[in-house]
Amino acid sequence: MNPRRVLSPPYGRRTFVDVVALLGPPGSGKSTLAMALTAERRDARVFRLREFAHQEAQTDHTVASALVGSRDPLGWLPDGVTTVLVRRALDGYASDGGVLLTESYPGTPNQARSLVRDLSRLGCRGGLIELAAPESVLLNRIQQRLVCAVCDPRRRRPAQPRLDEPGRCDSCGTELERRANDAPTVAARRLDRYQHYAPQTRAVLQASGLVCHTLDSTQDEPLLTAAALSAFRSLAPVHPSLPRKGIWPR
């Protein structure tokens, strides 16, 4: 695929000119980094497959049945369902234009091939930012990770505990909790699955011509954020007519 900007997208709509996949194993810090990356752009948004699936399930009985009937131990949906959902999301978001950050998607080679086809169909540019860290570091992070249901109802970001009461949120005082996905047996399964599919998924994206940046997520957060922002800007450069969020309020 030859990534390019398209001046006349299908049906006269503006399309996302940039789609950046943010991949990495559990515990690598994807959600925290996604916040930093999208804060850079007023036209950027994050796509999370499971959140979109639950949204679509409210009106689509097929998606609702797939969610309820999933026999996968980690709750994964079949590739046939996920690719339809992603295609629907891309087509729906296309009317806004901008940059889409797909967090943890694609997660399999089949999903990657489908995404590449959709990028070509819509005339979007694509790229990959992948976070990497040793397994021992990842498992330790997951074991230590607690979230605050008040400050972060979706439970995406690790909470900052109080110094005098490590079990409570430093911001609001609420008792911190562990996410169900971070239970030791579940976390180990998630990590095994990522390690199984990641090399093949990456290979599909690279073979399509997408630029891939691999970042060491064990480095200090300010350094990781700076490296990720540099990669993000190279994959999704800001159009001259579109100031950054800090300059042009939403």
C-alpha cells in the first residue's frame, strides 16, 4: 500500500488522513501514553475496540450476541466481528477528519490485514507505535497497579496512592482497587496472547509499507512521552491550518 493523503474521499466526505496504531503488551502503559498523544492534537481521538463494541451493542443485536456469547477466556471477539466493527468506526469517524489512535488494535494478523485494506480503501495514511518491555517488568507493573473508580471511572490509568495510606487515592481519598484484567492468572494469559500474535501482526503492518516505531517503555515517563510524541508527530504531522490543542481550544 502506498499511504497518501486523499483530496476527494469516498462519497465526498473528509477522511482521517492519519491512523496510528498504538500497540504493546499489558503493563506497557498504552492508556497513559494515549492520553499524552491525543492531548497533542485537537483533531485526535482514541479508538478502543471493546468500548466501541459495547456502544454498538446497544442497537446491534449481532454485536450484543457476540459480546454475551464469547467463549474466549479473555473475552475477545472473533476477527470477523472485530473487523466489521473497526470498518464501521472508520467509516463513521471519516466525516470528521483528523487522526485516529487505535489503542491495542490490531491484535492479530487477520485484524492487521483488514485494517491495511481499510486504510487503502479510505486513502488514509497509517503507522505503528509499539511499546516494548521485559516480561518481568510488565508483570511487576501489573501486580503493583491499582486504579481509582472515582477519578477514573473507566479504570484505564494507574492511580497515585497516598504516601501515608498506599491503599487510597492521593487525589480523592477513595480506596483503590485492582482491575479484573490485572488478576495474576488473567494478566499472564493476556501477556502470552500478545507475545504470540505481536510478531505476525507487526510483520503484516510493516509489509504493507506502514512506518513502525518501537519504543522502550521501561525508560522514565518523561523520556518515553517525548519519544512517543516525536514518533506520533512524524506519523501524523499537524496540517498547517490546524493548531495544537493548547493553542486552539476545543
